[in-house]
Amino acid sequence: TQSQIDKCSVACNEHFEKVMDTVKARSLYHELADGFDVMRERGRGRYDMELSAFEGKDFSFLTDTKKAAWMPVIHKILGEDALLVHKGCFLSLPGSESQVYHQDGLHLNKKVHKPCHAVNVFIPLIDYEMSNGPTEFCLGTHYLGRENFVKEMVYTPCVTAGTPIIFDYRLGHRGLKNASEVTRPVVYLTYSAVKSGKEFRDEVNFSRKRYKKLGDFVEKKLPRGERLKKRRKVNPAASSQEQNACIGVGSVVVVESRMWPGVNKPGGVGRVTNIHVPEGSEAEGFVKKYDITYVLGGKEEMVEEEYVSLSVDE
């Protein structure tokens, strides 16, 4: 339902903001490239996040293996005792490039093709369009010996928000370039068949030993007005226009996140590449807009000045 989509969107956006606030507060930008237990990069501008919120009862519509809408298909493929072994959310930020073609998991037997042992369910939280970089699949590549990319076998389902996409864990795929102005969030769920009392778990992509622990998130940010005052380091009596007059092309700025249903712009630290001043700017109340290139990848154009402030380091 739309309310469930919105609930997932809010949880994913809040988790991303908490991680990035913590990374900034502890100056962990270099460590971010290597990944943390709660979030890691899957290519420039792409983040794979494990959310503690998904453990709660409020998200049982995702995690309940008896009630989730796609479970009849999962049971048909993996058996009635199939288990949910991994869950989280991908974020593809504006400007993120296409991923390298890959399979999430290899064959358990490299001599004989075996039945499916694990399945992914991708649930987009916005409508898939070619402009926002949906997932591209190479059909048939889950068969042993047919793993290579074949252009003629490519299929890219552009489904509406909330539509589950179910595929074999061995199927080749990649996320495409996000050329839109909005972040593309996707919930993912991985199910495993249980054989001889033991289920498959991906110890490569989801290894707790492989990634550094981020630890507790920093405390909730100050109210927006207080943050702006701290970041700008200007006379509190100065007007907002006087404050923004200090921002020029090349300035390092902080862009406020704008995360609400229908808008997914996480913001962050970036550098100004262009400034748009409307005609008649001598009149009071004009609004500047900025083009920003973000430090962690991605670009955003025409950001209104109310969301932009000088970095503390400027």
C-alpha cells in the first residue's frame, strides 16, 4: 500500500541521514569508502543499508514469512520452510553511475546445475523509469555455464512503486545510471531454502567481520536555525541574504536534506559549481539557487538558498 511504501521511505531516509551525520561528526569519510556494518557503498553514489527499524513489528508486512504478499511465490520456489536471511535498502543517489554487471551469489555446485537455493525480492519505493536507473537483468544467466553478459538477453522492468521483483540469487544484473534529480530507494529481501536443517547465508556481501562497526549514531541534530547559525559563523544580526552573499562558485557548502514523501534529496557536503540569480535581483525577496557537486558523488541543480549554508571549514 502507499502507506507502507511511505513508511519504508521514511525509515530508509532517516537511516541514511543518521549514518551520514555520524560519519561527518566523527570525520569518517575515508572509512565510509570501505563500508560500515550498517551501510556500505555498492559503486559511486550507491549505498546498501541494513536497518534496525526493519526488525520491528511495524514492518511485519515485509518480514513475516507467512503474511508478506510475495511469500506464495517464494514458497513455490524454495519450499514452505524458506527463511528470510538478509534485508535492507539500496539508495541510488542522483548522478550515480551504472554498476558493474554481477551476480549476487555463485553456484553452490560448479559441475552440475542445481535448483535455486536463494531468491532476492526487490521492492522499489518510487516508480521505476529509465531515467532513474532501474535494475537491468540478463535473462538466463542463473544457469550454470551461462553467466556471461549477453546484450540481447537484457531486460529492465520499469514497474510502479511497491511492485516486487523476484529473481534467482545467481541471476546477473546491475543498477543503471540515475540521471534523474531524485534518489532511487529500493527495499531488498533475500530468502534461502533450508537443506538438511541448514540455510544458505551470503558471508561475502553481508559479512559482519568484513566491515567496520560504526557504533552508536550521534545525537539528533540541533534545530535547523541553530545549525545554520553554527555553520555560517556570522553575526547573528546579519540577514540571510548577507550570509549567502559569502557563498560563491567554488565554496564548500552544506545542503540540507529534503526527505519527505515524493521528495528524496539527502543533501550533504558539496561544492558550488554555479549560482543562479533571477532577473530583477535588485528587488527584495529574490531567491538565489545553486548547482552543487557533492563530495560523496552526485550532483544537484537549482537548490534554493534556504537549504544551502557555508561549511564550518569555509
